[in-house]
Amino acid sequence: MKAITFGFALIALAVSGAEFEPALKGEVSITGPTTVRVDRRIARDLPIRRDMTAVKSFRFDLRISNPADFISYICYFKSGGGWYKASLELPEDAAPGGWNPITVTTKDTETEGKPDGWKNVEAVRIAGYRSTTNAVTLTLRNIGFDVSKPEAYVVQGRGGPQDDGSRHASIFVRALEMIGVEVRQVSEADVAPGLFDGAAFVVLPFNPQMKPEACAVVEAFVKKGGKLFACYGQQPAIMELLGVAVKGNAYRPSDGGKSNLLGFAKAGAGLPGQPDFLAQASWMCRVVKPLAGAEVAAFWRTQDGKTTDMPGLVVSPNGAYLSHVWLNPGSPESSAFLMAVVDRLQPGVRARFEARLAAERAEETRMLAATRAMPSRAGERRLIWCHSAWGMGGTNDWDSSCRFLQKNGFTDLVVNLAWGGYTYYPSKVLPQAETERGDALEQCRAACRKYGIKMHVWKVCWKMGRAVSPAFVQAAKDAGRVQRTRGGEVSDDLWNCPSDPHCQRLEIDAMVELALEKKVDGIHFDYIRYPGSNCCFCDGCRKRFEAKLGHPVANWPKDTLSDEAVASAWSAFRRNNITHVVKTVHDRVRAAGSRVEISAAVFRDPVRDPEVVGQDWLRWCAEGWLDFVCPMDYMKSPRRYAERIARQHAALKKAGSKAKFYPGMAIMCSHFNRSLSPLTVAQEIAAVRAEGLEGFTLFALTRLAERVLPVLREGPLAAD
């Protein structure tokens, strides 16, 4: 198989004979009257009960009174004690009163609460989130399910402290779709006899806790001729099924506690189409040996270039086993490697894929030519966010990362070096994350100075972060400073409480320290908000809110929704908690005589955001507390992107904003199933220029940027 140059074109999955199963007859309308506050969504629960494990997608047509009245739409599937939810996106040409086809698949969803698997869907909720206070209507028709059978199933496991099962399943789904496989993701709880009937193969991406009854279903599937692709941690029955024995514990080299695994080197002739080497810097692997009938197709290679005797890929008559999780969703080499395995499991996939490849190459050539033909503009500001504290992709050093930015025409780097519970540099305010890589701020600053890049330190506010120490978390919990939901639960991802004076001081002091002591060009607020309307309802919030209100709240926290006077005061209380931090940072920094730039990444709707998440960013801009603002306008449609930034720009001008407006755009983010093409990004850059703005902010400096930015540099980013 010839490598795809960029891999941005989408695979058109041609599924013949789609089977539609109606769920409700006629039309269903969801209406909402004119409201006082914009945070009132409209929603309706549809009486649909179904086992959705065998469902390809949920489908309906949607008509909206006026799309401009909504910021977003969400479809929820009720299951047990929680929900699966998916954001809905209208077609680019959606118009008021027109019908728009909507498709929701299980792989598009996230979990809320503790759902009980797709087999126990009890109801479907459709919700529209307003961006105005106008009267609105949503109407649905042709509501039902596509029950066409997939070629393969990916079974989401339950292992790992950070939802590893979900993460690795999603990676595998994307990778299989990129090579043209029709795939469906299910959870282990959904696995039941007959589920896999008709599929060619099943993938177990990381399933160390799979129950015996689910393992038995997989065994029965294989005995009937189905194939299996399993990775890393699996139950002994699965390992035996694939002809693999575990020799010992997971392999972890002793080189400073870091793995030196580099990737998969082809063993002998390998599989047809298998690349000689595939890079995958795994942090460990399972040490295994093939049993009778199985053979090694790839061995692990280490960072020093030596090929080990540790099997990386083992193939057998029943399928294939990878001795670590799959971490390669998109590179040409990874697609070739995965194709070699899948074509063994399901012969004919390669031929089908290559038949489509010629058309994709032609489309890619057209898109690249169109991108390169777009004019550039000199003198504009080009900012880019970097989530890694250590550089592009997390593995490049800062010198190479900043050299790359300079070469591709970027003027500013916004780098994430601080969270709610730690920093990646020595700080007098927050503990430094445990790392052997030193002071990330100093390393980044030196590289930015060398290559003429302005450096802004991005601070995640309130959210403690994954590298937070257990001691910090426990101290916050003991002091009652951790956010709690309306139901009293501690926020799943651990946020500090914005109304707590101690937490406010942490945020303020950390930002002021950056501005006055760290010699950076800018400080950048992120997560400068609440997680949503469901936080924070801790005891401290109640006490401080009632003190502001001047009397107790009779029905806490119910009255913050049902009593209009209390709800309005509650909204103001939340806004003021967040605004206090922004204003105080500005006042202290400017009082010290510093002209360091103060900026913020914010949500997309300046009307709704103050009510829902307490983020009053129009006011911050109007008061001059921010030097520039970057709404996170991550959208797949250039037309809708242009409409969005035009509305934001108009709102900023109407508010009398003193801040520059550098809207955000994404080459890839969690909202998308795939990356955007360079042409789409170029069209969004063109929209920024057409709006008369002076620059933009790109998300993000990752491995994908290594492929996208050089293409943009040949067209819309050609001039410095």
C-alpha cells in the first residue's frame, strides 16, 4: 500500500443496504418561550427504549426556527445511572425552517454519570442550548435507527485509573476508520451472545478486567470463524486463544525509570504490506512468547537502534496480538502497519482501500493546490497554543519547536506551564510537578528569545490537573476547597472552588508571579470559569452566597434554579468570583508598572457564557483588563466559523472592547473525530482577515502541526 501523504481526506464509507428501523412516528416539537435569562435550554425526553449495541446510528431530521438562537445542540441517551451524550452539528447550509439530517453514532459520545451500557438505553433526550432569549422551536421527524451490521467491533474496556479503556478504544476506532473499515464501538457491559455475529473481526484494545462471560462470547465468535485483534493487558483466556503466553511482568527499562522502546521492527518477511519499521514510543510492553501455530511479525526496537527479542506483534490462525496498546491513529506508516494486520484478519480490505485511494489522492492534490494558492498577509499576529510543557508533540525540545514556529511564520507561543495544583517551573505559590526534565519555563523562554517568538504562559485555572500531588488534593478536600456538584459530589476531575478566598489567592498570586518575576511576554488565563452550571455547590459556596444575599436560601440548592430572584443573584455571585481574579491580576500587574500582556482563552458565546460558566469576558475586554482575547472557536465548517467570529466581533465592538480579538481555530481537538485539512484551516484564516482582524490563535502545536503548518506556509502564511 502506498502511503497517504497527509491523511486529511475522509474515507467515504460506502455501506450498501442500510437498514432503517423507525423509533417514533410523526413529528415531535420542542418549544421554549421568550425568557429572562439566556441559560434556559429547551429539551424533551423521547420515550425510546432499545438495546443499542447492535445499532449503527440514531437518525432524525431536525428543523430549527432560527439557528442563530442556539449555541449548540446535544443528544443524550439515558442508561442506568447516567447518560451518553453527543454534540450535534448542523449541515453547513442549514437555514431557518429547513430540514437537516442528523446522525449520531455511539463512538461520537461521552459519558455523564454512570451509564449502564448501550444495551439498556431507556430514553433519548434532545436539547437545544440558547444563545438568545427569543422564543424558539425544534422539530424532529423520521426518528429511528440504522441497524446495518458493521465489519468489526471495538470493545471498550474498563481498565486504568484515567479511563484508559475508553481512550484506547477511541484511538482504535479512528485508526480503523482511516483505513476504510466500518466499525462499531461497544462497552464490555454490552458483550452478549450473538452480538458479534456477521462481523469479520473483533478488537480488544485494552481489556484487562473483562469478565469471564464476555470472554466466553469472544471465544465462541472465534470458534465460529471470526478473528480477534487484542492488545496489551488481556485475560488469560484471550491470550491462550491467540496463541500467546506471558513470560513475565510488563517490561520497563531501568534507564532513569524511562522506557527506551522506540517501535516495531518487522520480523523476517513480516506481513504483506507491513512497513520495515513503525515508530511507537511505548513506555512499557508485555513480554510474551508465541505458542505452537503462532509467529512473531514484529519485534520491539529500542532507542539505540537495536532490535530486541521481545515480540511486538504476534499473529496466529485466530488473529493477532500487540504487546502494548495502539498509540498510532493517523500517520501513513501506522495506517500501513494496521492495514497489514487487518488484511490478514479480513482479506480484501487492502484492495478495497486502494481502489478508493486514487480518488482521495486526487482530492488531496486539489486541496493542497487550493491551499497554496491562497494569498498571505504581512504583519499579522499569528499565535499558537501548546498544551505540552516540553514542546511540540511532547517529545521535541523547545529549541526545535521554536525554530519550527519561526520557520512557519508564527509570532507568539502560548504554552501551558501551570495548572490549578502545580507548575512546570519553580514557584513560590504552587508546587512544581515531579519531573526529571527541569524548568520548562526557562527552557521555553530561552528558545523563544533565540528565535524571536513572544512567549505567553498559559495557566489552567481552578482545575488541579493530572500531575497534581495526592497531598495537594487531600489538603484541598480536608479544607472543603474542592468543587462539588449540585448533588454534593466532588467534581470528577478535581477543581478548586472559585468562591474560596484561598483558591482565589492561589490563582491571583500564581499569575502575578509569572508577570512580575518570570520575564515572560504575556500571561494567559484558561479555564477561567466554572466547569458548567452544575458546580460549585460546596458548603463554603452556600455560606458565602447567603452572606452576599443577606438571608438563608430556604431550599438549597434547588432555589438557585427555581426561584428567579435567587437564581439571578446566584448567577451574579458566580460571575463576580471569576471576574475578581481577572481584575485583581490586572490591577496588581499594572500597579507594579509591568506592561506584560494579559490575555484569556474563553468560550464562544459572550451572552450565554456569563450565565452558564460565570465567564463575563465581554466585560473583561470592555474594562481593559485583558489586552487580547481568544475565543475557542473550534469548528469544522469555515462558513459557520466566519459567522461565529462576526457575531463575537460585533458583540465586542458594541461593548466598547479595548482588547484585541485573536479568535481561536483548531487543526484538531476533542470536538472532532478527525483533523481538519490544511484547506479548511486556510479558509478559516481567510475568514479572520475578511472580518478585518489583526491575527488568530491556532490550536495546537502538536505532531499534526508538523504536517499542516508547512503547507499553510506555502500559501496563507507565506509572508512574515
